[in-house]
Amino acid sequence: MMGTGAERIIARHEPRQKLAHDFETDIITERDDEGVAHIKELTGGIGADSVLECVGTPQAMR
């Protein structure tokens, strides 16, 4: 049987960082190539299995 829920959550949106910290979520502050590099570092070079865009900025949509 497959587990439910996320094994790991990585948050980037600054207003959500306090909430993320309260839930022991990894937080990154970098964007673009630096953000991708940090996520790969956190995930052992694999990257994210799934990504949710929950802010709605044009940059996040790209």
C-alpha cells in the first residue's frame, strides 16, 4: 500500500516561510538557477517529484 502525504515539502514564498518553519518544512530563498540548484541539493540531485504553484506570479508560472 502506498503512503499518503508528502515525504518532504520545500517552500519558497516569503510570506509562507513562518508557517513552513512551524511544520518543519525546508525553506529556500533563491530563485531561478540558484533555486533549482538548492532544490537538487536538498533532494540528492533528483529534484522535485511534484510542484504546486500556489502564489500565482508570472515568474512562478514559468
